[in-house]
Amino acid sequence: MTLRNTIAIVNPNSSVHVTDGIAQAVLRAHGASEPFTFLTLHDGPPGIVTQADVELASSRVRAWAASSADRYGAVVVACFSDPGVAEAQAASATPVIGLGEAGLRQAAARGERVGVIAVASVAIERHMRRWQRLGLAAHVAGERGLDVSVQASGDPEVAWHPMLKAAQRLIGEDGADVLLLGCAGMAGLAARLEDTVGCPVVEPCAAAASAALALATDVRPA
């Protein structure tokens, strides 16, 4: 069965709760009329924080893309570390968009110095290596970690105060003039953070969905 009129937004971790948050963020930004379907790779890691998590998620993304990507008009890999994206892009004619790259590109278009809020400090070095490979590192003013679980990264009781502290340090110490949320799970706190700190906050799920809509083929019927 072909789904060429659909954009697949794929959560490569096994948390349905995170997938629900991704869906809410995308539909909040783009509306329910857009042709999105939201998928969870249930054999992925419960969260993608360590390098081992990235490698497992990458293998699951590669396997899914090999069997399914060409059925869709575009694919978003909805993890900030973009696991398996390069391999899926090489293997498929369908546009494959990584959440992290799409988020950073949109943030760099909205400001001069991007401050990234990571879910965990251990992920920052990995993110920076990816920014270097993509030629985007010069846009990054700094990155700060919340050091909470992926599942808790959108929970205001757990994540709000670390997120606000990270944002204030990125703006006050690192000179950021736009903030990028570094995990799909943080989406529900984007508007509150922007209102509180008074500078643009880019939510990467919505950014990647925008990129997918721009690149997708056969998504809207003539």
C-alpha cells in the first residue's frame, strides 16, 4: 500500500508518551489538516541519551527506512541526535529530515547565536560533533543540559526549573539570542519558555515538520 500523500514522523525511541508529545507539537504548529502520521519504533531504546542508545536507534531507523520510507512523501526522524538519518537518506529517494538539523537550521535563520537546551549533558559533545559535520557549529553559542530523562523532559514539575536555568545561562553567559529545544519531549514547554525569557524559542518537531512539508513529493493531491 502506498502512502505517498502522507508524511511519516517517526519516533525512534520506544516511548509512546514521547510520540504523543511530538504529535501535539506538530499539530499545534501546523494543524490537523496537514498529512502527518506519527509512528513509534517500539524496538528502539526507551530514550536516546547515550552513544549506545544512538547506535541502537540508528539500526532501528535504518531497518524501518529500508522497508517503509519509500511509501511516504517524506519522513521525519523525530530525535534530536538524528540517528540513522544519513543512512536513510542514502538508501531512499524519499526526503528524510532529521529533527536536530532542521531545528538548528530554523534557529539559525531566526537569530545570530543559537543556545541549545539538551536533555542531558552527556549528549552535548555528540551534538557538537554533528554540528561540525553539517557545517553549522559556528551558529551555536553554547549548549546546556537539563540532566533529566527523555520521558520527564516535558514534565513541568521536573523539567521547568532546569530548563529556565539553562535558558538564562545560555542568554546571559553565552550570548544566545535564540533558543533551540534539544529533545522532542520538551515540546510542551516551548511557549512558556519563550514568554518567560523574551527571546525566540525554536521547537524542533514543528521545524522538522515544516522542512518535510517543503520537501515532500506527492503529499497534496492536485
